Amino acid sequence: MAAASVCLCATSFGAEPQAPEQVPATPLTRLHAFTNRASELAIQAMSMIGIRYKYGGDAPESGLDCSGLVRYVFKQVWGKDLPRTSEQISQVGQQVDANDLRPGDLVFYNTLRRGFSHVGIYLGDNKFIHAPSSGGQVRIESMDLSYWKKRFNGARRINESEQQ
């Protein structure tokens, strides 16, 4: 606001208005921007709570499966497409240690006796959101439940520029 006042005063004296200074993209400003975008992912995902599960589903109106939920949320927030299956999505982005999870990271599970057969979006506080299975609805669950602990396959962080 102060910069705008200075520009207006300078203009009233016949000087050319100055463009606002560009803030250099430091690691901290990039992290802050990513954190905001990751929060948007989490918020968009939470707006899907209660949507019914549908195998192969990729739209809230007709139902979502786990990868459909992830793809839909990333498409809505970042405007880019991710691969169709959870196994394919597990190849995108950077591997993340479970101790370093941040909201917006993807968490993968072995629920069908094969690795990376299920995916959800990490929300923070050891909670994730996912589309569980037939008869279920999009919901939030704790990664601390023994069912999920036993089946955890890993996590990935997808940066906006890495999307396909």
C-alpha cells in the first residue's frame, strides 16, 4: 500500500510511475508458494467427502475411485493431468519419506496384493483422504490404523511443474 502511495505522489508531480519491485524467488518464497498450492489440494480433496466410490470413476457426479479422486483434485487445482492408475501415478514426482509428509503429498498402499494399488492425498496430522472401495464414499482416515500401517507402500510429492 505504501508503494502505491509513493507512485501516486510521484505521478502527481509529473514523474513516470514505477513498476513494483519483483521479489526474488528464494527457497523460502518457493516453499511458501508450494505450501499454499498444497493446501489448495487438501481443501479441494476435502470438498469431495461423501462422493460415492465407483470403480474407474473420474468425476464427482458419477463417482470416483482412488486414482480418479487424485486426478480430479490435481486437475482442478493445477490444471494438469496425472496418469490414470495409482501404480502409474506412483512413478510421478519425488519419493518422500513418511516422516517428511506434507499436505498434498500422495500416499500409496498395497490393498490388492500388489504394490501401489491404492492412493490417497495426505492432509497432515497422519490423516489422508481417499476413495476406499465399492460401497464406500470419499473419506478421511488415519494412517495410524493397523490396516493402513501394514499396507503402506510409500509417498510421492508432485510439484506443479512435474505434472504430465
